[in-house]
Amino acid sequence: MKALALVTTLVTGAILLYGTMDFPAWGDPQAPASAHLSPHYIEQAIAETQVPNIVTAILGDYRGYDTMFETVVIYCAGLAVISILRRSRS
């Protein structure tokens, strides 16, 4: 059973690493996020959100639902871990 888990983990890891080969290089100024999204956020964040901090404007206003649901997922994962670890042994 442990061997099957190890093989599954290695295959999944290899697939994930293979999928990252299409990513742009770190810090590439021609990457889609740097070429299209970043200039819009930098130029329009204060005008569109009335928040003086760009990072807060992006996380709170532009990505508000995303941030909220990431928090919900982390909370649910924590509850699952606690419920598994606190399970009584019969």
C-alpha cells in the first residue's frame, strides 16, 4: 500500500512539474500578467477602489471573492485535519 502511495505521489509530482514548463520565466517583463494586468492595477487601483495602498486594493477589491474563498478552503482543511487527528481509536 505504501508503494502505491509513493508511486502515485511521484507520478503526480512529475505531471505537475511537466505542466510548469509552459510558464513564463520569473520576472519576465513580457509575461501576460506583467504586460496586461500590472499596468492596469498600478494606474487605476486608487481611482477605481479609493484605497491608497495598491496591495490592499488588489487583495480586498479586485480579488475579494478569491481571497475569501481561499480562506474558507484553508479553514475547512484545518477542520478536516483536526477531526482526523482527534478521532478516538476503538
